[in-house]
Amino acid sequence: MRIDPHYVQNLVAAANQNTANLQQYSTELATGVSVNSLSDNPSAASQDFLLRSEQSANDNFVQTASGVSGALQVTDTALGSVVAQITQAISLATQGNNGTLNAGDLSSIANQLTGVRSEILSLANTSYQGQFVFSGSQTSTQPFSLNTSTTPATVVYSGDTVKNAIQSPSGQSFPLNVPGNQVFGSGSTGILATLSNLIASFSSGKSDVANTTALTTDLQGISQQRVIIDNSISALQSSSTYTQNQTTQLQAVQDTLVQANTTQVAAELSASETQGTALIDTIAALDQQPTLFTVLK
């Protein structure tokens, strides 16, 4: 009879493998996951890594989009208030141009327009969570100030013309802001400058049809900018919802990929425990015998 010279070594190796199996099955039952390391299933582990990466990118986008949506909502609200202020200014300027008012009346209108300008200037410096929404990329810098040393007063814009954007995991880009100078102007142009011109005219007792007409143009321009922001809010929210749904689907795929079959694993654990006991008994029996030949008698 041929005797395997590696019989004992094979028994020890089998016992070691059985111990590893017991540990793996116990871990799977405890975690409910069949892939706890790369060596468990390299292919599944690789796919699991990719799925986790996609989910992480999705989660980051959704979280960022939530904060960005808040800033856009604040921007939209500010522009809505600006529209209301310009509408009031148009009404006041129209009264000032009707040809029936005296210098005192025009001065009163100038004072009211000064109040409108102050309100719009405040709205132009709107901030959200400590960041100015109309400063372009210079969100820590107050974008607008008024130089009243000139007549009419001029607007100083301290932001930049950068248009910030956010990109979804699918590659879609969403505008996050409109640089303030595109909304309110700067120097001697834009709504603040138009109001300053009207204030100067009415303060001196003169009517000003040209700048009253310019108010209507300014109103149209700001309304168009508001549409851009509104569209961005809607598109961003839709993309965020889509991304959240995609994350749910990825999670389901991942669960299917790595989820342990607890019934099968429990059966394999029981079988391994029985096998382990038998191996230990066999090795113990060998240890009590002087030679392998004695065991084989």
C-alpha cells in the first residue's frame, strides 16, 4: 500500500483552511456581507468599489446642490424685491415727468427715489451664509458701494465677472450666480446709475424722461436675469432628485452584489465546524501514536 508522505502536513493544511473558512463564514453572518476583503471575491470587490465611488460622488453633488439651491433661492428673492422697487421707481418718475409738479414736489420725489436706490443697493449686497451672492467669485467681498462725491452719484462694483457653476455626476453644468455688474451695472451704467441720474434731475427741479424710459429697460434686464436664476433652480432640483434616485438604484445593485446568503452561509459554517472537529480529532489521534504505520494497522 502506498502511503502519502505528506499526510500530516495535508491534515494541518486542511485544518488551517478550515479555520479560515470558519472565520469567513462567521464574518459573513455577522456583517450580512459576503465580500469583506478583496481576496474574498476580487471581481465583486472591484465592482463594489466602483459602486461606492459613484454613490459618494452622487452624495457629494446632492449635498452641494442643497446648499447651492438655498443661495439661488435667496438670489431669486432679492431680484424679486428689486423688481418691486424698480416698479415703484417707474411710478414715481412718471409722476415727476407729468409737467404739473413744482420744484418742491420734484424734490420730494427725488427723496423717495433716494430711498428706492438705498433699498436696491442693500439688495445688491445680499449675502447668504456669510457669502455675497452678487460678487461673482469674490463672495467674501461686498460687491457694491455708492460714490456720492460725484453728481450724479456713481456705482462702485468690487466683485468680478466670474460665473460660478456646479457640475452633476453626469457632467451637466448649472450656473450658480449672475455677476452683480450684469444685474445692477457699475460706474455710470445700470439701474443704480439710472436712479442716481433721476435723483439729480428731480433735485434740481428738472424732469427726466430719458432716464425714466431707461428704468423700464433696466426692469426688463433684471427680469431676464431672474428667469436665468429660476431656470437654474428648477434644473438643479430636478438633477438632484434624479441623482438621489440613481443612488438608490446603485445601492440596490451593491446589496445584490455583496449581500450574503445567510441560510447557505449558516449551513456551510455548520459543515465546517463538523469538519474542523473531525480534523482536530484525527490530528490528536495521530499525536498519540508512535508512527503512522501504527495508525494504519
